[in-house]
Amino acid sequence: MSHLSFRVVQSRTQQLASAVALLALAACGGGGTDGPAASVAAAESDGGSMSRALAATPTTFKHPGLFMTQARLDSMKAAWNSPNASVMKTGYESILNDARSSYSYSHQALSNVEVVGSAIGPQEKRYKDDAQAAYLNALRWVKTGDARHRDKAVAILNDWARTFRTYSVASGTNAAQVQLEAAWMLPVWVSAAEVIRRYNNGQAAWSQADINTFNGFVDRQYNEAEKAKTRVNNWAVSAGLAMMAAGVYQDNASRYAAGAQRITEMIPLSVFSSGEVNELKDRDCTHPQYNLIGLSQAAEMSVIQTGDTSIWLWKASGETTPRLAKGLEYMAKSLLNGSGVRNCQGAYMEAGYMDIAVNGYMNRGVAIPNFQQLAKQRRPDGGSNQFVGWTTATHGRDDY
């Protein structure tokens, strides 16, 4: 059992000063492609007491331990290989249907990745596709034991670790876009690496020399990703998630703690007391979901590493429903019937939080009936360009 050390956050005055400073940084240096930032004053008046945040940090990390423990990987394997039908087995079909899950998938590591704001260029697509391919092949290796899937995942991880050095930006793209792209992909890369390195106590036999080289690849991405925390929108949530993921994979408590702290600060800035999700009124139906994906995945990681449920259960003073649950319900109603500040009826449900969120709240006895209805309508969860997806395969359940 891991021992926990608790970092008590600053006083309310200090927290507000810190948040205002972050807003100032965002105003002068944030990527212009990702629009409005929530105001700290509005979040505070909305019931979001940032001083309530406590970040629990493990002194000993659990492995495997990003979004899946050894026990979960074993239960997934059993469900996937069972002759009986199940939601997880249905989810696995979506993995099989993705060409990137094949051991014959052709990857190509790049020394430089050019990123494009509000679009995806060919180098950026290669970077993202190869990360997802490493993850999918790692999962298929767990399921089948086929060394060809293991070898493909290892080859992708090794080739990118040895080759990649930097990012650049396409003409017309804000330089800060690099921060967001790194924040999005870092959890995907380390999710693949965590399975390859840690499943069955290192059964894949990934060499220590290659692990060391991969750590440099993680560092290069982390150095960009953590800069995105200064934005008070989905950028900061993505950055916090990436920082936590790197911390787990590298057994780096300071990286994990910094990410967990930023995630906790972002809960009331991402979901207002009404349940409205930040960016839903001002932007589109996509970016608000990025906030919910990042918070849900961070909540799952926090429970695995520390047993801490505070991200799942965070409430402002006087509230009876966890703030994240409110946001999930608000977003679900917009997607189901167009209610709320924006009509998203029929819009795409972004991949990466569907079954993690349902599982997380069912385990804690918190009702999210609209989100459950949406999940049942839209599953199985598929792949994402930005996050670890396929949550029906990994977290799906048949009891709702």
C-alpha cells in the first residue's frame, strides 16, 4: 500500500494571486488558436473555492498505473478472450477495426514535428497516429500474447525516442500550439510505454537502455506540455493530465504533484456551479468535452495512485453534487437534446471519457443518468486524435 503525502494548498489570497498571475501569462503568451479563458473572479463567485484543493501525491507509485492497473488489464484480457458477450468485448472490436492496431502498421519516427493550429498537418498526424498505434498494439499484445504486437509497440516507442528532437509551427500558427500538442500526446505515449514496461512485471522485456532513451523523449514532450498549464481552459486541463501521466511513468513525485494541483485548481474553472462546461457557450461542442476528458482521466489516475477521490467528488461549499458530475450531465443533455447554453444535439461525443466517467461515478454511487444514457447510445468509445480513447474496451460495464 502506497504511503501518501499531502500538499496543503496556499491560502485563499495566495491562490487567487497565483491564478491571476496565470491569467496574465495566458493573456500575453497563450496560443491564439484556443480562444477564451475563464475568469477567476467568475469562478470564485460561482462557488469555486480554489482554496479547497488538496493534491495527494504518492511516495511510491503503482505500476501499471496510468488508467489501468494490473488487475484491470487482467480483467480486460479475460473479458476480451471470453466466449461470453460483454460491453468490453464490444469495445475491443473497435480496437480490431482500427488499422493502427495491426502489427503490420507502418510507422515513421520524425526528428521534428510541425504542428498546425486548428488543423492537422502530415507530420503532426504521423506523431499522433504512431502514438496511438503503440498503445493499441500494446493492448493487443496483452490480449493475445502475440509477440508481433509487442515488437511493433516496442519498435514505435524506440524509434521515436531515438529520433524525435523538437517541434516547429506551420506558417500562421501561434508558437504556443506546440504546448497543447505535446500535452495531448504525452499521456498516449506513456500509456503505451507503461503497458510494455510494467505489464506482468516486465514480461515484454523492454531493455533498460531503451527505457532510458524513452525517458528523454518523455522529457522533451514534458518541457513543452507543462507550459500549457498557464491557460485557464482545456489547455491547462490537458497540461495537468500530461504532467500527472509523466510523473507516474517516471516515478517523479514533483511532476505528478504539480499536475494534480493544476487539475484540482481547474475543476471549478472547467465546470461552473450551474454545470455549464467552460468554453461551451463561447466556442463549440468539442473543446468543452476536452475539459471533461482531461478531468475524468486525471480522476481515474488519482484513484489508482493514491486512492484519492477528490477529483471525482470535488464540491464547492454548499453543493451536494460533485462538480465534474454536474459538467458531465450538462454536456450530456446538450448532446442528447440540445439543452443548455449551446445546442449540441447530434454532435460528436469525443472519445476518451465515456466509460471512464460512467465507471468512476457508479463506483462512488453518484447518479449521472443523462451521461449514462448518452454513453449507452454512443458506445463503443473509439479513438481520439488528442487523448487515450477506447474506454469501452478498457472500462466498459454491463450493469447499467
